[in-house]
Amino acid sequence: SEKPKTIEELLSQNNPVEFISIASGKGGVGKSTVAVNLAVALAREGKKVGLVDDDIYGCSVPDMMGIDERPGIDGKEIIPVERHGVKVISMAFFVEENAPVIWRGPMLGKMLTNFFTEVQWGELDYLLLDLPPGTGDVALDVHSMLPSSKEIIVTTPHPTAAFVAARAGAMAKHTEHTILGVI
């Protein structure tokens, strides 16, 4: 069968992939840890899992998963790095180490679209997205591109973290994303 090439094809009823966004209101609450552990746990259950590290300001998934190589290239497509049974693509693969990331919204949106349309994901049961903290451009792009995405919101009991997590949750509800839970 033909693999999906556009966002519309990825989201069609014929494509059974389940999108789960891992979001938080602020950084440093353990969002990437939850994303990595959920991805590996699903893979251990025999599921086909992809993980997109969209946290442009703090790409930590490659380090957490022990990945030091870069994705491959097949023609015009990117081959994700596979580790622990999870196919991984990260913003970190496309920026220089220790270089400041000064990308604006449209460039981030294009990169996110490319992660869906130009990466050879193959067959997947789940595609997890580790979002940057807050409700900025990347989160808004995910909400508009993936209306069927489910969300897990990660927070700490600190009042400030809980307040901004509540805002992230309100955005998820506003865009009619199903909130799977709060961690």
C-alpha cells in the first residue's frame, strides 16, 4: 500500500496511526522523559512507534535515548534513527551543536510539516510528539495540523507550573484535542 505523503493522507481514516502530543506549560517538568518512556514502553508492547522531538529550544530526546548518529537520507526522504524499537527524528539533528536556534514561526512550521511528509516512517501505530513548552508557534501548528491528536500534559505541583499547564490544557480543549491525562 502507498504510504501517506501529505498531512491530509496521514490524518485520513485509512491511516490508523495515533498521534499523541506530550505538552507542558513550562520547561523542565519532565515532558521529554515522559515522551521517551512512553515511546519505549509502547515499542516493548510490540507497537510500531515514532517519536518527533519538536522541542526546538531544548532537544533532549537524542541524548536521553543514547543517539549520537544522524538520520540517513534516501533520495529526498529522511530515514529516522531507530533506538530501542522507536523511530526518532529530532530538531537537534538539523541544528549545529551549541549553536543558538533563532528560527521564527514559519520556519518551525515548515520543519514540522517536513517531519510528517519527508520522513520515511513506514508503518506506525503511534507517532508521539515531544512539544516545546508553552502555547507558542509549534504547539499551535500541531493543533492545526493534527486535529485528531491526543495530548498528555506534564507538570509539577508548583503553582506556576500548574497554572501554565492549565493554559496548555485549555488550548487542547479549545482545539478539541482529547486530553489523555496529566502527569
